[in-house]
Amino acid sequence: MLHYQIEFDDYKQHLIHVTLRFLANPSQVLWIPTWIPGSYLVREFAKHIESVKAYDEAGRNLTITKFEKNKWRLHNTDHELITVEYDVYAYDLSVRGAYVDQQRLYVNPACVCLGLEAQENVACEIEVFVPEALKHFSIATGLKAKSLVAGRHTLYAKDYMQLIDSPFELAAQDRFIFNVENIPHEFVISGKHTTNLTRLQQDIEKICRTEIQMFGSAPFQNYVFMTIATGNSYGGLEHPNSTSLITPRDDLPKINEPEEPSAAYQRFLGLCSHEYFHSWLVKFIRPENFANYDLNKEGYTSLLWIFEGFTSYYDDLILLRSGVISQDSYLKLLKAQIDRYLQNPGRYIQSVTESSFDTWIKFYRPDENTNNAGTSYYNKGALVALCLDLSLRNHGSSLDAVMRCLYENAQQGKQVNEKTIFELCQKLTDEDWTERLSFLIHTTEELPIEALLSSVGLSYQLEAEKSLPFGMKTIEKSEGVVVQQVRRNSAAAQAGLSAHDVIIAIDGIKATDQKLISYSQQQETLEMHVFRRDELLCLSIEGQKVDLNTVELTVVDEQKVKSWLS
């Protein structure tokens, strides 16, 4: 058994001290992941590892050298009991890193706990020591835990891969416990908040029950929601039997939360629904090359349109099916999903499979060109799921049936490859889906959303909600109107405007957002004065506005709509 001792005595300086004891192999290599499962970006966790030292059983210093960016080697060891000590800088208030201060001790072991090469299958024991001043903190984790005395906790992981995919938090926490389908669940909230815990428990229980019943069983024996309430941060990361969530405190339910959840509370419930659904889809049902992660380098897949896209389709649908939100609220969420798709010109440039493959270099690194050149496997993937679900229903099946088949396959050890969805659709309908499904995922043609929604009793009408003046997205600041994005081939692009330019005047008049809107509607050539960095430019620009399309969804056949959504 590997033994980790984790101490937080220097929490005010955001440092974690780790002591690792183990029996070493000859020339033992230690390593830290470069990325964390579920978040597809090389994050270089080794950059936060400091002062690595090694000792033998007698306390003598041993030579330990770093030979790759995330790997260290011990020399001349052979089944000796070795101690390695190091510090980790932990000040990443997100669901992907580690964070310690006087209010919260949060550890993602993927960026804190060194692993031993060729010993990744060895069981791990983690002793956590909390400073005296913070002994009132409670602990939350999906790992098996024992807490015999205040401020000292012992956690257990069956192997290193379970350890690095099981975060834990120590903080002043509010919590509630409930059972769904005979599975114990725990919901924990830290940070300042005034949450209506009774209402939250009522809604979360419904969501969990609906998802378990959809699949028929759960791939976990217990589950923990870990939530930190903040001012405006938002996000989530899935783990096999837990999730870490970060949310604006205003998204949590209020004491007087209306029966129909507010838009803010719906957003939080959607986040919970999304991450919980991942326990099946991506943690248990995986791309074939994710069956065993290689955390030293990127793991490429073109299938995230399934794992994130399908999950994004179901996260809102589950809210409706569970009775947490009404049909009207669900259709508003669906409309917002379609609007995001319609307002993304990059959908004509990049397919959803290309978007999936490029996640390592694009999704987590958006810039001023992202909307022009790329599409989101979350957003378009959700609408591909919608199209596939409605198409399957027109042929006597459903996406629910596909999901249950994926789950059954995973229970038999069969994971997902490029052909899996094609094969399952054919199996369920006795028809060849190659052409239809390839159109949805491999091309940049417009998705057939309108025709498919019509088949289930919804009318679909495009409208122009608002316009981008000259084809630019801007924000008004004291120094002028700052350009944030420029639509490709727009009047702004043709004039030579670029992101980060500061527009100070148009046609000799001080620039404001409202002036830009007004002048963009004039069919004439205008003079625009712009600062690029510290240089003044004078540009000629043609009047133009670029409409941002939105969709209006109207129920025309209530029975058909209910049949689809039930």
C-alpha cells in the first residue's frame, strides 16, 4: 500500500505538504498527470510541485532527479522503504485544481499526489491532517473515509487512478443526505450562501431518481455532490461517484423560490443534472482510448459530441422529465440552445467531430476568432442528439434506447468507437444510418432541426433578435468603444478593424455603442478613427448590420410534444 500524508500547516501561503512512503522498485520513477480526466487541456500540474526530496529508511538523503517535465527518478533503490516529501502550491479556485486558504482546503489528487510508475495498481491510503485552527472543518469526498478524531481523516483508494479521480474538500459545510433507488447520496455546500436546502434536496432527489431509472441502475454505490458557492464562478467536473461544482450563490434556491424555478436556479439544476449524467456517460461508458487514460499526453477522440453533446441534451430534458421544471421552461432552454447554434458562424467552418478532436487546442483556449472558426461539441452536440432522438422516434426507437444499449455494452466491457452509434441505430431500427448520421456529425451543413421539430408538433420560426453593428461585437469603456470580435467577411473585417481596437470617433462624432448601431444602418461610406495599441488609424467603412438570428418555438400539437418529452 502507498501511504500519502497530506498537511496544510502553510494554508495561508496556499501550500500543501505531501509525504509519500512506499517500497521502491529499482530506479523508481515518480510522476504527476499533465491533465485531469474530464477536462481536455494539458494543464502542466508539475509546475506547482516544489522542493522534492527523498530519504531512505534510515533518514539518509537520496538522489532524486527530474528528467521530464512531470517525472522524477530515484536511483539505486530496490524494494527499499522510501520517503518522498514535497510542497504543492494550491491557489486554483476551480474544479480542476487544488485550493487552500483559511476558508477552504480543496484537493484534486491529480495535481497533488505523485504516482509511482509500474505501481499504479497498488492500493493507496491517504492521511489528511487539518491544522488546529481549522479542525472544525468537515470533509466531503467520494473516497472511502474514516475520521476517528477531529482534524484527522484517513481516505482509501483501490489504486492510483481512483485516487486522482476523487477530489476531497475540507471546509465549513452545509449538507443533506438522501437515498435514491437504495443508493446513499450526499449534497455538500461550502462558501457563503443562504440556500433553501429543503427545496434543493427535493429537486435533486427527483433528478437523480429520473437518471437512474432511465438507465435501469447506477454504476456507483454512493454519490457525493461537492458545491462551493461564490460570487460569479461557474463550472463542474465529473468523477466516478462524485462531482465538484462551483456556482454563483445567486443560482442557489432562495427561501422564497417559486414553484417554477427561476432562470438562475434552473441553470444550477442543469449543472447538477449534467455532471450526474456523466457518471454513466464518460466515467463508465467511455471512448475506447479512454478505457485506460494516458495522463502524460493528450488523448485524442472525435467522439466528444457524444459524451458532452448527448449529456448537454439530456441535462435539461431530465429537469423536465423529473418534474422539476415545466414544459414551457424546457422549451425556453431548448430555444436558447438553438439560438447559440444559429449565432455561431463557425458552424459552417468546423464539424462537430472536428471540434471534438481539436478540444485540446481550441475549446479551453477561446480567442477573438473562436466564434468565426469553430463550433462547440457541447452546443452542436446537444442539437445532434436532438436530431438523432427525433429521427429515431420517427423510426420506432429513441435516443434513450441507444443510451441503454451503450450502458449494457459498457457493463460487458465494450466501449465506444467511431462506429458504435451507427451500429446501435441500425440494430434498433433495422435501417442503415450511415448517410443520415454522417450528415449530422461530419459535415458543416445546417442541421435539420426545423423539419424534425415539426414532426413532433412544434413550429419553428426564425427572427432577427438584434444586430451586430458593422459585424462587430463591442463593449463601451471610458477610453472608447472596444472591439471584442469581428465577424469574418463583415464590413468591419473588410475595413480592417480587429479585436482589441478602440474606436474613438465615427464620421467625426465621439463613438458610443448607440452611435455605432445608428451609423451601421446607413447605406454609405463612413470615416472611423481607431486606436490600435497606441497608434491612431483612420479607416473607411461601409454601413452594415449583421442580424443575429433567434428562433421562436410554438406548440401546435400538444399531444405530439408530450409524447416526445415524456
